[in-house]
Amino acid sequence: MRGAVLYGPRDVRFEERDAPRITKSTDAIIKISDTCVCGSDLWPYRGINPVTQPTPMGHEYCGIVEEVGSAVTSIKPGQFVIGSFFASDNTCPNCQIGYQSSCQHAEFVGGAQAPMLRVPLADGTLVVTRDVPSDDLIPSLLALSDVMGTGWFAADATNVKPGSTVAVVGDGAVGLLGVLSAKQMGAERIIAMSRHESRQKLAREFGATDIVTERGDEGVAHIKDLTDGIGADSVLECVGTQQSMTQAIHSTRRGGYLGYVGVPHGVELNGQELFYAHVHLHGGPAPVRRFLPKLIDLVWNGKINPGKVFDLALPLDQVAEGYRAMDERRAIKTLLRP
């Protein structure tokens, strides 16, 4: 089988890889329907996260079950499934309180930019859809495996509720789907921070009421102006840089909530500043598995269409161009079709 392998900065190759096989009795093998490039894949692609050896890429996936291990009881060949980028048993104490990405037996699911994928802990990780979906639903279902689930977690972590004022820092796929999540949760005002016209347009479509183009202190000042000097009730930090985190903290009202889901790079928090900010701070790797059943229902019933973040679709063998397009901000998110 051929799949994406990252050799070093901006060096993605589509080459022969070992086909996945059952290695533990709790595994499943799925045939990928669609996969994609994630914004977090750009950290190693750009050399910010060093790659020390050729690394199979991709952690977002959905598809048809081909084979299951002898201990798998709830997943069967022929079913259409979606899973998280972290495999989880869904039974340990951390899973039971809804933090499956911190499962005591968690395993990262990688190598999904390929035609086939091994998923560990299949019973706890994979969620079966009510039927095999039509082709038009698959991009939105794929988005649930990470970016929609992560945007939803950011909104959930910040206590978004009907009537809330929400600010979203970051206009990548996660930030845009954070806007969609806040809208679904009933936010009255949603401020999207974006400098890019195509992303602003999609943010508006997803429910943004205001656009702020400034960054840093100027961006904070604009949010304060829009909120009578108070700040937003809920702020979703969807980037992971020092500037975005500082901007998010300063944009949150006293007693407000900040959810950070951008993978942090070089972020340091000032304890004195946080102490007097009275900000509720919560985030981390999204427990996507917690939200999958609800999000699948929303997609299946036509309530949300998160697949709109895919503004470039390519055959899987053109994966290198998919990375380049996102790196150069010519695409929000690249869909890859095996």
C-alpha cells in the first residue's frame, strides 16, 4: 500500500508502506473513505516539531471496517465508523468522566493518510453510524474525527450557553468550527478574529456576528470596544502560540472562560497575571470520543455541515500539494481521497 510519509521539513512523500494488520486482539482495520491534512500536521511539516525518522502521517479518518481482532465485540466488518486521533478503551476512570484523550490506555492513532488504517482499542474508539453514509455526507463526518470535535470541546470548555458573547482566536478549521459550535450552543454574539476574506466569509456562514482583523493588543482593544469594555464571556484559543494565548486571556471578561485547544508552542503563562484575571482556563487534547455520538446525529440530520472547511480536495497521491496549499494558506483544509 502507498501512503504519506514525512521525511523532514516540507518533505512529504507518497510511497510504499506496510499495509496495516491486526497486531492485538482489540484492533480493527478500516478502509479509509476520506482522510485529510490537519493544521497540527503543519508543525512537523514546517520543522517546528522535529522529525527524526520517516514518519507516516495523518490522524483524521472515517471508513468501512474490513477486519476486527478476536476480542472486538461491538464493531463488525462492513460498518461505517468514525474514531478519534486518540484510541481509548472508553471504560477507564478518565474515559468515564469524558476525557477519553487521557485514557489510561490511550494510543495515538497515526498513519491515516493512506488507504487502510489500524485502529487500536476498536470497541472504545470507533463509533458506528446508523448506515453507510452517502458520499456527500462523508466530508462532514470526517471533520468530526478531529477539527469539529476539537472546536466543540473548545466551546464546551468555555461554558458557551444561550445569550453568550464568544470570541474565537484563530481562523483555521478548528477556529471556524469553534464558531459553528458556539452557534449551535446558542451564543448570541460570536466574534471571529480573521484577516483572510475566504475564512471571514465561512465564519459568517457558520454564525459569526462580528469580524476582528487586528491581532495582539489591537485585537484585544477591538474586542473590548465591541463588548463595552468588558470582554467576551467565552474565548476559544485555537492556534497555540504565545501571542494567541495572551490575546485570548486579555480578551476574556473577569469571571469568563478560556478554552485552549491549539497545540501550545512556546506558550508560557504569567501566574500573577492569571491570578488577577479571574479567568477560568481549561483545554488540552480534545476528548473527541465524548462528542462523536451527538455530532454524528447533528450531521446526519442536516443540522451542521462542518465539511465546508474542506476548500481543496485532492487524490491521496497528491498529498504533498495538499500540505503545500495549507502551508501557504491557499487552503483552509485539504481533503484527501484514496
